[in-house]
Amino acid sequence: MIRCLQHAVHRTFSLTRNTLSSRSFSQLIGRRNWRGCTCVCPHLLHHNRQVQRSHTKESVGVAIEAPSGNSPSLKSLYESVTQTLTADQNETISETSDISLRYITVHSLYDFYEECPFGILFDVCYIDSHPDGVVGKGIKTVVFLPGSPGSHLDVLPLMKPLARAGYRVIAVNFPGFGKTNPFVKAHEFIFRGATDERSDFVLRFLQELSIDKVDMLVAQGSGCYPALDLAASHTWIKSLGLVCPGGHRVFRGISPYKGVQRVARMYDNKLLRFFLLLRVMIDKYIFRRIGTRNVPLLHIIKSTVEAANYQFENMETNIFALSSRGIPVTFVYSGQDSVVETDISEELAQKMNLEPAEFAKMDKNDNFIFPDKKKSVKGLYIEQGKHNPIKTQRHCDVIALMLLDELKRTTRSQS
């Protein structure tokens, strides 16, 4: 049985990266910023949040086992999915078995903004099954990027079976979500969540952890945009997993797109920001807009501003680069996705050179239908799946098995 452990909150210090000098930090926080707003004095930092978080506890737990040398096929794994993903109650949990909620300081986005040329200093919240780089010999690394609005909790069920199989699993929360925020309050309104911003943020985060190779980069929802951008430009990312990715063109979740762009413009204007908040409150509490019930107001606004900056114009280039590299891709999409249309997901899969014959299917009765035996399974269509099928345990189990299968194939091809 997968054990739930009360984790401790840790602070990770990078020993390999140069720390920000006192002069640079004073330049970073001592400027007038963002259209004349005074940026920071030390008392404007997020001290209250840092004190409160040390008393926060969440149930995050996993048991880790060494990967088996003779692993069964995906089909046989699925047939015994319950046994495969269930550990014995008396199993031994290793010292690195608990997935801890951790924090690290990341300095990112140099020269991205005229208002903030020295970049933004982030207090990054993430989870790691092997913190501080304590890993075994030859252990593989899998990095997860959650969608927006969302956090590490959205991908945690998918991380557990991969950690049990012996992989190092890491999930990072993007700025504005999951307790990741700039140290300087004024910088919250500078970071817009554009694809290139989030890509640079993830890149700097991995550098702080001294990770120079990612065996699989797994993204859910809007996390696919920085994942595609990074995988297209960095050869140290060896494979890609996309779970219900956002579309390569405007999809129903952000339609009408002009309205999304209008929200972003209101967010940029300090005077209109109050009216934007009022509008979102009316949509959520009076009109009871679908999908916003348990989402904080600020998260709704930030995810909408992020959608206005998906940079669709770069998608074709990134997809072409991925196809040219021949990077292995595991693609999962759902038939009942309320955010992205099925035909848009299928178009994206075809652009990534994934053939329909390479997709397995879970029908409405959760029967698993394999494609032609001559084809390896590279994708999964879940007929009754939602936008985040990871939240459904049986769907999550099958997705985990597919990712494990791809990781083993990638390892064999590299050896």
C-alpha cells in the first residue's frame, strides 16, 4: 500500500550556482518598477508567507523500489494493474522515500523586462523524491510541469508509481500557483506566464538543482507549452509525455480569444485591475461559471493572462524541431475534455508524427483496447476522460504504466 507520510518543509540551497551578490540584489529591489510603482523595501518582501509555510503539513508520500531488470510488457502490466501499483504493507521504505515539499531560490528572467532588467528572484515551491541530489547510481529523472491553474497536487498521483519504480520525480510549481511567488510583491504583476517566461523559469530551476539531463519531461494541460519549447531546444531532454495538452491553436477553453486578450490588457492597467477582479467574482459566484468553483480568484485571472500569452506562433517551429530530433513522445488525450476539443488534440498528435494506429484506447467501460501488435503504443485515447484524467485513479494507473513503458524503451535505445 502506498503510504502517506507527513512531510517536512525544507529549504534547498544550491552549492553549485553563484548566489546573487548584495549589490545585484540591491539593484534588483531598489529600482522604481512597473510603470512608476516603487518596487521594494525589505519590509515589502513575503516574510509572512515564509513564516506561515513552515507550519504547513500535507500528506505526500510514496514508497520507492528498485526498478526490475526484466519488466513485463505494457499489456501484462495493465492486466495486473492493481497488483503492480500496490505495495505490500510491510515493505521497507528507503530514506529517500518521502516526497518532501521543498523551497529553493531561483533567479530567472534576466533582461526580459525593461522595468526589471536584473530579472526576478523567485521563492520556488517544488516536490522531489530524491532531494539535495541524493540519488543512486544511474537513476533516471522525470520532471513534471502542472497546468494552470494548478499545482504539484494535480500531478502527484502520477508521480507516485514512477517513484516506486525507482525514478527520481520532481514537480515544480509555476509562479503565482502552488506557493511559488516572487520575493518582491511588485514583481507579481510583471510575470505574465508567457511561454518563453515559463521556459526560462524551468530552465533556471533545473540549473539550481544541478540537473543536466531529464529522461522524461511530463506536462499536463498548459504545462505542455514550456515543455515543447524546452524539448525543442535542449537535447538533454530525452523524452516527452503530454497529458491532455493545450491546443496548437485557439481552443474552446480560451474562446473567444479576443476576450482573453482583453482580460490581459485590464490586468496590465492598475486602474482597471479592480474592475477585472469584480468581473471575475460575478462570473464565479453569481453566474457560477463552470470550472471555477474551487479555484481562487487570483488564480483564475493569472491563468487567463497566461492564456493570452501562449505564443501559438512558435508552436509550429517547436513541433517541427521535435519531429526533426525524433524525440519519443507519449501523448494522452480525452474524449470528454471540456477545455480542448478532441479534433484539435488529434491534429496536434498528427503534427508530432503520431499515427492513429499507435494509440491505445480506453472505452466508456474502461476496457483497454490495444492497437495493431506490430505498432508500439505511443498514445492513449480515454473516451470518458476529463481535462485532467490523472484525478481518476484507473486512468492515472494506465497513464503511469505507459510512461514507464516509454522510459524503459528510451533507456534501451540509449544503451
